[in-house]
Amino acid sequence: MKNPKTENRKAATGALDDLDKAILNEIQSHFPIVSRPYEEVGSRVGAPEAEVVRRVRAMTASGVIRRLGANFTSRKLGYTSTLCAAHVAPERLAHFVEVVNRYPGVTHNYLRRHHFNVWFTLIAESLERLDQILAEISKASGVEVLSLPAQEIFKIKVDFPV
Amino acid sequence: MLSDLEKQVILVLQRDLEIEPRPFLDLAAHLGLEEEVVLAAIRGLMEKGYIRRFGATLRHQKSGFEANALVAWKVPEARLKRVGQELAAQRVVSHCYARRPAPAWPYNLYTMVHGHTREECLEIAARMARETGLTDYQVLFSESELKKTTMRYFSSQ
């Protein structure tokens, strides 16, 4: 399969020190929406602005930080999402993944150890569009896809204390 | 309803923030706006819940939580809300959703659990099963990541 397997990629740098961890904890949940955010973070963790910028750049380069920016509430923006599962035979896997990943609304896709071995999330601007995409995927791949739309969200938390 | 200004800000916020001393200044210049106007718009979008979080997203396996599992539970409909809230309250759970099941897949509650090892994830699931009395569940470990990206909203407008 040509898709990169990032799951098991190892850290490119050594362990994080206490200042790195303090910075990460601040910028995960309390990123300051101010003109000079790293100056503000620096004042909270006791480091100069330039040092905070340098460390955030380094942790981004080494892959500790995957991305930095806004996470939107897709439902409030009028979008709808579903979790999809499919049982795909090994010889059809590469093609199926290629078909599925083509859609920008497929944001996460994992190979899992189960009879249903491919699990992906799909976001679209309407329920009709979701169904349309799933029908296109089934038609192009010959694979039946289960759709498990969210009914209630009890928790979305991507912060981790480090 | 979103204003045109808010929609413009949402569009430019879908790219990663530049790691510079004044990251919002570039965004503002790109939109032909004052930095303070953009900052106020972002704060407003956060207050109104359009932005649910603003900041760094870490790679879990690089921050000590090496292993994760999607655990799918079959919960009697009458208990779904209560059990969903209980499991969501646990620190090792990052995501907890009720989902409409499919005929071939009767599971209606989904928790993403994080541990240091896969064994620990299995133990967490077993403990949750004991605590809730739920007996029908599936632990789904990922073998590889086939895609991970962020959604581009309003990109065709």
C-alpha cells in the first residue's frame, strides 16, 4: 500500500523537558488569541517570547505537534458526519482506500484488526450528500459500507496532559 | 448565522497558524483587515461555539499515550444517555458518541480509549464493562493510519 503509515512513526527527537511540556499544556487548551500569543504563553511559563517560538517550531518540526490552529464544530457550521465501516478483502484493500481517501470529507481512515477492517469518518454539507458519497464509494469499489451517524456527542477532547 | 467576515475568517483559519511572534497579523493582512478585528472575530467564533478549540494538536503516540482503541458498546436504549455520560467522564476517554447502529452491527455507543499499551486499553475496556454491566462490546485496535487530515469547510464557496 502506498499510503504512509504514520501510526508507528517514532519521535525524531529526544524526550521533552519541563519547559516544553509546560508550553504544550498551555497551547493545547489555552492558546492566547492576542497579538503576541507566544509572549503571553512565555509570561505564563516563565520564558521569553523568542524561546517559546523556537521550542514550538522545534516540536512542530519533530512531529510532537501535529497541527496548530482552529478546530471547528462541524455541526454548527451546518455540516453532518458519520462513522463508516467496511469489510474489505486484502486484495481489494488498496483500491478501496484509494476510492475512499479521494473525498476531502474523509478526515480519518484506519485499518483495524476486525472483520470490519476499514473504519473512516466522513463529513459533508448535508445528509443527502453523505448518502450520495457512500453510494458512489460502494459503486466504485463494489464494497458495502456501514454508516453509523452520530446521534449524540458526549465528549470530544483532544487535549492530553503531557 | 455567520457574518461574511466570520466566514472569511473561518476560511483562512483552516490552514495551520504560522509559528511567528504575530501569527494573526498575516491572516489579517491576507483578508485586508486590521489584526484586532480578526482577533475579535476569532474570540467571537469561540464564544459562540463555532470553534470548539484553538491550539496545538499533538501526536498521541509521541506524548506518552502510545496505544488507543475504539471500543464499541451495545447499550440498551433506555440506559444510553446515562452510560454515555459515565464513560465520557473518564479521563482515558477522549471521544464518546452515541451512534445509530446498523443491522449488521448493533453497537450504539463508541468510546476512544487511550493507554500506554494495548494491554492497558483492553484492561480499561474490561473495567468499563464491569462498571457498567455491559457485556457486548468490541475493541478495535488500529493497524495503520490510512488518512488523517482536517476538514476544509466552505471551500467551494
